[in-house]
Amino acid sequence: MPELPEVETVKNTLKNFLLGKKIKDIIINYDKIIKYDNKDFKNALIDQTFMDIDRYGKYLIFKFEKNSLVSHLRMEGKYFIRKNLADITKHDHIIFTLENDIYLTYHDVRKFGTMELTKKGEEFFLKSLSKLGPEINNPNIDINSIYQKIKTSSRPIKAVLLDQTIVAGLGNIYVDETLFLAKIHPNKQAKTISLKQLKIIINSAQEVINKAIKLGGTTIRSYQSSLGVDGRFQNELNVHTLAGKQCKRCNTLIKKIKVAGRGTYICPNCQEEE
DNA sequence: ATCTATGCCTGGTGGC
DNA sequence: TGCCACCAGGCATAGA
């Protein structure tokens, strides 16, 4: 599940390869990935050149001369560069033919990913992007305004941190790691979190996210490595995927529970429920 | 206004 | 071995 650090890594890798390259053709093998009309999609992008690639939260933003393509990888989305048509596999749903017959493919086993086209400069008018909160890795993030949003919520703190309208970029892995660092139980109701505790949570999240970005993200449950996603943060995980292993702080066994409908890993001793 | 439930998908897993 | 029910999960949408 690519979260902010993984998408950042993909962005940087793709940027190195794609900037200045032109799209010659587009093959759409599964069209539900693309929102709106496929013909418009092709017309708008063929003969266009990759000018820049940005990221906001977990979204990739490919910028061309006039248009931008906003791409979300959801759970299993990956980009590959294929040198030959013969290398294209069954889960390569969108194929961008570049110059010199090199192919950029969007690969997605679960077909959950999305692509939507917009005019360059109007990306944040899209429904998806317009709703996003501040990015979790923003060093100037306004913790007070987050506190105002969550201080009356009865939802578990984990659900709130996963809510991209509150803060953008965290997913299941990094929320577990964040709450472990902050010593907060994921089931603790948001309204019982003090401003001081929220500061600890946000600082922990930034520590986790920044370290993960440095290490190129986390590669787990991924039987196939993707362009740009061969992270090393999986070696740094403290709780996520580690059920039955000893907590590095107190030696208590890590437990897997369910919070807000999601598989959640905690140290039952360090993260005491209230 | 808030929150919860459901649908989207396929490969892997565990039970029989 | 094969069949099948079930699970994983980010986000949009519908419903409470």
C-alpha cells in the first residue's frame, strides 16, 4: 500500500526517467481506472511531454504542457518502464508508448487505482484533491487547526489519522508506527486527545515519515518490486506486521487487533488504552 | 453535520 | 488436489 513515502519515491524515480519525454500513443486495456471519458484522455495526452511530476499526499500529479494527470495508486498500483511490448503483463492496464518505443505502464492487480485529467494549474479544483488536509510531512503544519477539527470527534484516533481530509499522506503502516512511537492506543477517542498529545502524535508521524522517505519507503506484501518502490523502511518497523514478536522497548509481545475495520498492530503494554 | 456501511477488485490462505 | 468462502484495504458514495 503506497503511502506518502512510497509515492514520493515513485515520483522521484519517474521524474528522473520521464521528464522531457513525449507520449506517442496510449493503450487502455482496462478503462475503469480512468475517470471520465477515455477519448478525451487520449486526445489530451498524446503528443504531450512530461514537464514535471509533483506529489500531494498519496497522489501523483504528472504535468504536461496544458494538462495534468492526477494518479492514485491505491493499494497495488505501480508504474513500470517496459523496454519491449513482450514484457507487458496481464495487469498492465494503461500503456503509454513513449519515444523510441519505450513503454510506461500502469500496473494494478486489484484495479483500484484511479487517473483523472484536469487543466494544468487546476489540479486542486478536483474533488479528490480539494478535500485533502495539510500534508503530514509539512514542517509548518498547523497542529492547532487539526486539534480544532478533531477535538469533538468520537472516532478512534487511528481513524482520524487515516482520514485524508484531516491530514494527508498517512496510511495503515505509518499510522501504526506513529501511534507506537507516541505511545497512544489506536482506539483512543480523538476527543480525549489533548493538544499536547496531538503534538506528540504529529511529531512522531513526521519522524516516521521523514525516515521512511530517506529509506525509500516500505516494501511489504509486495511480491513484485515496482519502479521506485524498493524501500528499506520495512527493516525499521516497530509494530506493523510484527504480531508475536517482542516490543523493542519493553519486550511485551506485539498484538494484532482490529481498529476502525483495519488490521492494527500495537504493543499492548506501551500503548495503554484509556 | 458526522459517522458508518458498502462496493470496487484479485490473489493468497485456510478449511474441507 | 480442487473447490470455495473469506480477507486485505483507500477512497467515493449512499445511507443512518
